Amino acid sequence: MNAPYAPPPPAPAGRDRTMLYGILGIVLGLICCGILGIVLGYLSIRDAKRFGQSPVLGYLAIAFGVINIIGSGILRATGNYPFWND
């Protein structure tokens, strides 16, 4: 009855780009491209689940991308977007 636990399954083959996608998604989501931040956040979450890592960076990238899109929409709607009249 006291058998040891089975060993965890081996990690899938391939490269773990969870942190790369997450950090790029956060940076791009905050600075310029909200949609690209959301896409990279999704890729980060997907790789985190595949490799057994924490998906926090992916969730942050998605959140910052959404904030960027909403903030840009509000600024454009109010006429306060800094590059609107160039």
C-alpha cells in the first residue's frame, strides 16, 4: 500500500521559450503593440503549461497588452493622443 509515487513524465522535446515570450510580451505590450503583447502572452502561457513552468509572465503580458489597447483608445477618443496631429 505504501508504494512510492511514480516519477514525473519527461519534459517534451523542444526549446522552452516561456520567459522569452513573456518578457517580450510585457515590453511590447507596455510600449507600443498591445496586440503583439497579447499574442506573445498567449505563447508564453502555452509554453509554460507544456514545460511545467509558471504562466505569470504570460498573464502579465496579456494584461499589459489589453491596458495598452484600452488606454490608446481612450487617448484617441479624447483627442489627447500625442502623435494624432503629426
